[in-house]
Amino acid sequence: MNDTVKNDTARPDLPDRLSVNPRSKHYVAAIFEHDIGIKLNGKERFDVEEYCISEGWVKAAAPKALDRRGQPLLMTLKGTVEAFYR
């Protein structure tokens, strides 16, 4: 039980905006050492590339479309966003 308490205190606070892309200025490597989850309108999503809680949006990869650099195109989905540690 003490290990669980130590693990909870070692987790950094989740920021208002976060991206999984290391090239983004909103990428925080320390957060990805832990398992995080994102909910949009109360439903957990597993395909989120970036989120912003205060503006109420998440970006998810389009199924097949790629940009000119070969990266997936991102769709913006709006609603109530919640970020949490699993």
C-alpha cells in the first residue's frame, strides 16, 4: 500500500493541453511515463493525439488520410474533456 501512495505523489499534474507528438511544444515526456486516459463527453477514447481541457477539444487521427510528411491528419472533436491517470 505504501508503494501505491508513493507512486501517486510522483505523478506530475496533468496539463490543460497535452500532445503525444514529441515535436509539439505541448509534449511533456514525464507524463508519458505513466498510463493516462482521456474522456470526451463521458466516453473514454483511445485514439487521442492531443487535447485541451479549457477549450474543450481533442484531436484524433483520421482513419486513412496522411499529410505531405506522412503523418496522419487530425480531426478536431469538441465536447467536455477529462484527463486522468489510470
